[in-house]
Amino acid sequence: MPDRQFQVVLSGDFLNEQGVDAYGGLPLQHLAADPRIAWRFLVEQGPQPGDLDYWNRFYSLEMTAAQLAGVDGLILLRPRLTAAVIEQVARQLVVVARSGAGYDKVDVDALTRHNILLTNAPLALDHPTASTALLFMLALAKRLLAHDRMTRAGRWDQQAAQLGHEIRGRTLGIVGLGHSGRELVRLVAPFAMRVLAYSPHADPAEAARLGVELVPLDSLLANSDFVSVHARPRPENRHLLGAKQFALMQPTAYFINIARGELVDQPALVAALREGRIAGAGLDVFEQEPLPADDPLTTLDNVILTPHWNASTRDVWQATGANVVAAVRAAARGEVPAHVVNPQVLDQPAFQDKLARWRQ
């Protein structure tokens, strides 16, 4: 047994105002029962009673070097982790376990340079994300929100004006044929849809096996009844979809984004929706989060809005919680965790020296 415990901190945005796990997915009993580990939440980073402004800034939280002083393992939810902070804590920090699939707020190159492993939960959100896209498709096509409003207002006389349509036999265009994109292909199989995909890094043989046609983005936009965005937030993908792209879509088509807000030029999307150049949209992500209450999107009745949360089911929290706890426990044993984002760090002698300190 090493001569000291492996020090783990969890970002404070896991907590509620009472200072306990807000989402109930972290198997904290496994940390508590592991004699190798000492752990704590960054309580000061969590919501404080009566601080309503917290929910306007919690997506812009950042880790500080002071919070990570003396830390060996970090379990991270939303806060940004910058190169400047990583450099200051690199001597001791061994692993960062990201609670989710994305890691766009983490400077991965800086972690690799400083011999720190990054893990994520790449598979936990595949089905929940894809099922959210399917939910949007069905709700938009069947005019679910309009029917709800009509019923609440007692306007049954509007039935004929609110006819929706089926998704069966329509064309689905998927932007980004990664894990969640491929899962969406599986989910829509019973609907006999034609499926197009724009995905520069996709394997053509895999796409063919799935029954997906790989096409240029312009062709996908022009020929799809539903466009669902699953692309990664790489720098080159910023505003991948803007005014030019929305102009290619059919006026009867629906746009769905459950990936990242920065992939879309949001004012251009608002204009396309407001002017009826596309039929509607389902959005779980936005360029600015939280979405301001006075954002133009909130005034449109052909849009379904959810707060970057629809895929965050109890099942997801249990899966990601198990993943991050397993990752720091593995590192505390001097082992390489599963789901390594930056595998090149494994060959670096300085990282191997760090890990070796924790082997029995």
C-alpha cells in the first residue's frame, strides 16, 4: 500500500443546495469503502442556498489551481479545465475522469503534455442521445406541442388545421455518423426511412452495412425531411450549419440538434424558422447556455426546446457515475482505467512513473 491515500475531488456542480449528489448516480459508497482513496466534493463550487444566479453561470464554471492543489484524481462534470491550470497541478494529478462523452471544455493536449490521463464515458449517452433525436422527430412530425396547446385551450375546432404526418418512409439526414448517429440509424429501422449521412471520417463499409448513404452535406440538406446533428464540436465544425445551409433545406423539413450549440449559427437558424424556410426544429443545445429567457427561440411556436438535458436520464447518471468512480479507483491501484481519451500518454515514461507510485 502506498504511504498516502490517492486524493480525489469531484466538481461541485454534482451537488444540490443541500450539498449532496443532485442526480443520484455516483456510487460514492465505492469511494468511501476504498482504503486507498480519500475523496471530497468541491462544495464551494456547488449551488449555495438562495443563490439563484448560480443557474445562470454554472455552465461557465472553471477549475482553479487552488482547487486541484494536492489532488491525484479529478471527477469532472461541467467546469472548464484550461492549460494554465493543468500546468500548475501537473506534478501530482494523474487522472481526470469526465462524467459524460464530451470533453470540449478540457484542454486534452495540455493533459497529454503534462502526463495526465483523461477518461470519459463514450457509450453511456449513445442510446439516450439517439432516442432524444427520435423523440424530437416524432413530436415535430405529429405536431405534439400544437396539439397540447390546442387541447389546453379547448380549441378542438382546430383539429383539421393541425394535421401532422408520419416519419415512416421519409428521409433522415444524419450529420456525424458516430456512436449516437449509428444508434439513431438502429432506432429508425422500423420506420423504413431512407438514411443519408454526412460524416467525413465515417467508414464507407460500415455505413453500407448499416444501410446508410454517405453524401456531401449540401446533398443531405437538400434531400432530407429530418436533419439530425450528431457531429463533434471540433474547431473546424464551428457554425457548420448556417444561413447557406438552411437555405438548402426543404420548407417542410425539420432540424434537430442534440450535439453542441456551437455547430450552428443560431441567428441564422432563428431566421430560417421565423420566415418559414424550414418547418420546425428540436433543440437540446444552444450557442449560449443556459439559453437566455428572452432569446428569440423562446418566442417561436415551431420549435421544441429542452435545456441540454433530455438525454440525461437516471440511467445515464448511473452509467456515467459508475464509469468515473471506476476510473479513479483503477488509477489509485496503479492501473490504466477504461475509456482513455488520450492513449498516447500511456507511452510517456513520466506518466508511467506517476502510475507506478500507486501499485502495491
